[in-house]
Amino acid sequence: MEADFPDGRLAVGSRLSRGIVADLSLSTESAVIWSLGLTDGTVSWLPGLELVLGMAGSSEYEVRARLLELIEPLVSAARAQDDEQDLELEQRFETPCGATRWVRFRARSVRTGGTYNLLGIAADATARHEDKKAMADLTDRYRLLVELSPDAIIVHEAKRLVYVNSAAIRFLGATSAAELLGKEITEIVDRASIPGILKRLESLVSPGSMTQPAQAVLKRLDGGMLSIETVSVRTTWEGRPAFQVIMRDVSAQRAAEATLRYQAALVSHVSDAIIATSDDGVVTSWNPAAEAVYGRSAAEAVGRRVDEVVGAALDPLAVLLAGGVIQATHRHVDGRALAIRVSAAEMNDGYVLVCADETARRRAEEHFKTVVASLDEGVVVVGPTGLIESANPAAQRIFGMRESDLVGIESTSLELYDERGQRIPPEAYPAQEAQCKMTSRSRRVVRVRRPDGRNVWLSLTSRLLDFGDTAPASVVTSFTDITERRAIGERLEHEATHDPLTELANRTLVLSRLSAALRRPGRADITTVLFIDLDKFKVINDSLGHSVGDKVLRIAGERLHRAVHREDLVGRLGGDEFVVVTNTVVDPAEIRALAQHLREYLTEPITVNGRQLHIDASIGIVMADSCDGRTAEDLLRDADVAMYQAKTLGRGRHEFFDVELRERMQRRLRLEQDLRDALPNEQLWTAYQPVVDLQTGRMVAVEALMRWNHPQHGAISPVEFISLAEESDLINVIGTHMLRSTTRELAARRAEHDIDIHLKVNLSVRQLDDPQLVPVVQDALATTGLPANALCLEVTESALMRDHVAAAEILSSLRDVGVRLAIDDFGTGYSSLAQLQRLTLDTLKIDRSFITGIGTSRDAEAIVTSIIAMAHAVDLTVIAEGVETQDQLEILHDLGCDQAQGFYLGRPSPAHDLFPNVASFRCHKA
């Protein structure tokens, strides 16, 4: 501002201004001086500041505001310290017209008298920044040129790689620059190339000097070699001498040179005789193959007329006029006849003749004709025009036609049919397709109708006689009569896809047809699967024998087949399980009617061997529309689930598969998988329920009961997971674990609390069938030290009666170990007193269903009385299960029952809660 500079001087004083200005001006070429009173806020500047700030024509107020905005960091720094200091700042900003500018500020804080001022200069730094950006752009362009160069470029300093471009990484077989940087230059060069490279590098003494192109061999990281041409340039790397090497792949050039050498040698090494002659037929060149074919050396042949040395008239010009290729008979020097194919080409000063010795091939052709004539396989040659040119005797026999009837006719006049029985159109005949598409057609199965009306199945292959021919070409068609083999194959296929007993579709064919129905494009109908299981069939099979059972199955299959539409599929999956797949019935009401219709057919009396039999069926139904994503296996599985639901609900009925069934099944499947993980994850634990002596009121035993704490679902009912374990292969594993853990627990508790408590452990049906059961029991007792007579193994009545002979054997083996044995849930099966005596049991447990009724039902009390009396008659200890009330306990005591257990006496509890209280335990009634 002119007004702020009286007499042309700055407001801070002339003496101070000169020294400061002189000092500050040393750092810039062109600048404008400004000052700011830090005490009073006075701003001053010399003319030109508005130009530096790019604000030409702006008001002083606008210039002052912009200046204060830009020097704000300097002002803050100056105010922060009281002592004098030099400050420097570069600011980037936009001018009112939108241009980007850079201004460099240098300032010094000074004190004069009682004032504190900031004196500085402002210089335009825009050009310097633009030059710097231009230099950066130039550097980027150079970097891109180097990085994207197709030639490999490396830089090595002190013989170690410090830079490699992408092409160099590729040349050397690396995946990244990191694999190469730091390696010595000699590590990437073949040993034979190292001396030359080092010598050339020594010749580069000044920056910018470069070597002449030279050959070298790179050694790739994968062990391969690469031929290159290199040029080295002396340069610098971070201020130190270095070398930049440019490498070009010359492998292709080397290969081209090798090809030229090969072509030069070809003439000397080909098997065909190559003869060059002058215009008048005098031999001028005679290659080694010509020496071998004709038996004459080059010295003998060169200079003589060509027809003399080949032993026959040979005019090169006549060959050219005949099309350039002729067949001729020449003579060997020993007089032998040679079958020669002669090709001629004109040169500048004569001709070149290529004479191919075809003597051996002609002989082979004659042999081939003899072989083809003796083949059992038919062979027909179809010419380019589609006419049959030849047919061997086997072809004549298979077609039932003489050679004169076959040769010369259109090949399409023979009627061919595909495997579906459709007439094959002429353009789709194998020979015609091979001619048009110039490709072979292999092993196509067709049916041909002979003139006598007989149908013959052929496995047929058509091949081009010469793949070098242009379409249409001659085709050789060979074929084998597979009529008998196909008949056998059809029988085998039928046997593989049909049930041998009922001749219905088997599981394989059912799944195949069902899958095809589900995948049918544009399917809009509903596919329904009815899974049928015959009720009471096992009774017939077991009581009357398998021959009668087979007859019943055949009759049932025939009835099902008659009961459905022709388009529906009926199959037998195995045993007494059948399936019907239909797309003709889509309404649920109609499907119910169909299921009832099937049952009506099946329930009609069946007469076998003079005996009238009756069966019924349980039917599971599943429906799938076009949006259903289930597979054929899924539908069968779901229908099977619905069938079992029908059986569960009383047999002789049908049930539809629904979402609830699916969810229960999915939960069951998930729980089964989770159960497999429960044991190793320690989710299974044992609860112990007291067993009380009704005479003393003391606890005499505990029953071990498995419990499962699921991480997501919490406590899972034993009813649910024990059945899962029994249906899978887990029950033996879980049972073994439970036996070992409970015997160990009880042995420890007996020793710790000095108590004589027995352990009762349940065995499942599957465990009774396990041959390792007895060794497992022996091992558990031996390992834990629990006395054998302190362990009682409980088996349900139904499990014992399933096969009482086998049960007696396993119980006898367990008895030999010394353990006690109990029959559990007594009264739910069909065991007799005699059977109980044969099973050598110790204890009988009355099922809870009878205990529930005592006190309210005289019949229940009478049954319990009878059971106790019967058990005592064969010296069995009687235990009542499910005691829930004081009345029940008193009645059992009065009836002479030995022991009891139930919620009234004690709920199943963890070991640490139950065993410390055993000594003080007393029941309410003793």
C-alpha cells in the first residue's frame, strides 16, 4: 500500500529494513516486500504484490485479506516465540480466475522499540513447481518406457542387480523383481558368456559410453537357457557408477537360421530322389537319395541324359504338360523294375525332378487288398460322388447283396435307421457327413434293412481315405454285424434295470426315469411319487417260506402295474417296497384316490398253493412341481419318510410328505451328525438315579442314565438321541464310553465314601449283537477295579425276546464274567416263565406303565402282584420303575417288591450331587 510507506520506506524503519531486506533478498530472485505489525496489526507491502498473488486489478482490501490468509502459519509461529527468528513457507492457492499458483514467503520477526513486527518477502514459485512437475512427468514417461519395453532392461551396480523391468522378470523366469534384486550379474548369465560380458563392461570407462551388440546366453531361474543380444551402457545409480543392460530375445532368429540350414540339408537327406537337369535333359545334380533309388553314384549320373540313368524315357517338359505328376516304371542299375511317381518343376536354367520310389507302397497295396478281402468286417469305399466304388466279401455277406449289385449304386439307397427306429436322412448318413465335414465318424450304431427284409444292426465307422483331399472326398466305411451282441446287450440292460422277480423297474431305472422327468425342459406338470410298503408281508415270508413270499411279490407287482396308467412307472425297490411315479395325476384329491385305488387292488385276496392270503399297504406320497429343487433321490427319501409315518399311524393307510415331516427329518439328520461330535466334545454326561431297598429304605444301587447337553438346543431327550444312536453305528461307541466312565466313577465313589453301591447300566439291542461286548465289559472292570458283582447290565424284554437263543448265549458269556443281569421294562414283551429261567437273570424290573396304575386300578395291582410272585418263584430280585407317589411306594412295599426307583425316590442327578448323600439317604417308607 503506497500510504503505508512514507517517503518510499517500510513502516518498520529504514535502518532495520535495509539489513533485513538485504538478508531476506538473498534467497529469492524476484520478490515483493511486505510487513506486518504483530503488535498493532498494521499491514504494508510494496507495489507488485498483487501480481505475485495473481490478483491484478483487485482492491487493496482483497490483496490484504489474501496476504493475511496465506501468511497465517508464519504469524502463528512468530507469536509463539518472543525471540527473533527466520521463517519460511510455501503456499498453494487458487487465484480469483481459477488458476493454481505457488508463493514462497520468507520472513523475520524483529523488535523495534516497543513494537514487534514481521518483515518478509513474497516470491512467485509457480514456475519452479511447474518445472518440477514437468520433470516428474518426464521421469514417469521414461519409467514407463523402460518398464513396458519388450526388451529386458536391467541395472547392476557393483555387479549386483539393483533394477529389473517386467520383460527382464519374464526373460529370467521369475515371478517378481524381489526374486532377482541383489543377485550378482554372473548368477543370471551362462558360464560360457561371463568372460565376454565382463570384458565388454571393462571397456566402458565414461558415463554414456556403450558396447556394440553382442550375443550371450541367460540362465533362467527354472534352469532353462535363453539366447539374447545385449548392449551395455555406462550410467549411475544413486550417484554411484553402474551399468544398464538392454537384452533382446534372439531365440526366434536362431530358430529361423536353423530352419534355413535344415532346408539346405533337406535335399541331401530326403528319401525321394531329387534330380536337376538342363533344358536339354542332361543331369546337373543328383542327390544321395537318387544314388540309393537307382544304384548310381552322382559321379556316374551327372553329365548324362536323365533317361539313360533312370532306365526309361523321361522328358521333363512332357511331365509338366501332363500336369506335373506322372506314374512311371524306371529301372535300377541292376535291372529291377521301380514304381516311380515323378513330379517335375521348371527352373531358370532347366528342370528339377522329384522321383518318389513307390515300389514298396504298391506292393503293400496289393497286400492290403488281399487282407481286406479276407476280413470278417465289412468294408465299403464311397467315392466323392456318393457312389459305392468297392465292397469286400464281408460287406456283400452282411448286406445280402452281390458285388455287382453294390458297386455303382448310391450309398444312400441302403436304408439306415437310428437306435430310436427313425429313418436316417441321406445327408446324415455317416459317409456323407464324413465327406461334407471332412472328419471321421466313429462307431455309430445303425440298423440296415436288407433286400430280404431282415434287419441287421451295425457298428459303423466312416473315415476319409485321404485327409489332404478337399470336400467331397472318398470315404472308407467299415462295419461289424452286432445284431447278436446287441440282443445280448439289450437282455443285460433289461436285467440291470429291472427287478428279476417281478420284471418291474428296479431302483436304478426308477431314479433314472424320475430324474429325467424332473429335468424335462419346460416341465409344467406335477411329478408324484408313491412309496408302497406291503403290510404283513414279513409274517407271510417267515411263516410260509420265501417261495410263497416271492409269488406274493410277483402278484402284487402285477396288480400295481394294472392299476396305473400306461405312462406311469411302477418299480420294485427291494424287499416288499414298491414305487409308483406318475405325471398323469396332479390334483391332491385324485392322488388320494389313486392311493386308495392301489390299496384296493393289493388287498384283494391272493391265492397261493391253495392258501388264501391277505396283505395291505402303507403308502407315502410326495409331490414335486416344476419349481421344486429336490433330486430323484430326495423325492424317494421323502416318500419313504411319509410311508414310515403311515406305518407309525397304524398301517393300511397313506400319508403325504409335508414341511413338518421334512423339518423333523432334517432335525433328526442334524442331531445324528451332532451326536457324532458330542462324545469328543464332552457334551454327553451321566446322571445317576437312586435304586432303593424297600425293606431298609437305603439306597442300594444307582442306574446310569446318559444325558446330552446340545450347544444350541440345550438338553436333548434321551428318547430322541438314544434312538438315533441305535439306528446308526454310534450306540456301541457311546455304550462303551458310558460303561467305562460309569464303572470308573462308581469305583472311585465307593472308595471315597466307603459305600456298597451297585451300578446298573442299560444295554441296547445293537450292543447285544456286538461281538466286542464281553471284552469291553471285562476291560472296564479290570481297568477301574469295580467288582464284577457290583455291576448289573439291564436288557429290555423286547431285546431278549427278539432272538432268545442268541440272547441266552451272550447273557451266559456275561454271567461268566461275574456281572449281574436284569430284564428291563418287563411286561411290555411276550416272555414266559420258562424263558426267564433259561436266561439266567438276577433281576426283573417291572415297567413303569404297570406301576402308574396301582392304587387306582385293581387290574394293574393284580398284574404287579402276579409279576412279583412269578419273579420270586425263579429267585429274581424285583425292581419297580417309575414310582411317583407315597401310595405307590406303600403298595409295592406291601406286595413284597424288593426295590424301587422313580422321581418320588430321587431324580437322576450328577454324581457330585448324589454320592455325598448316600450314607444319610432314607426313603419315606421303609
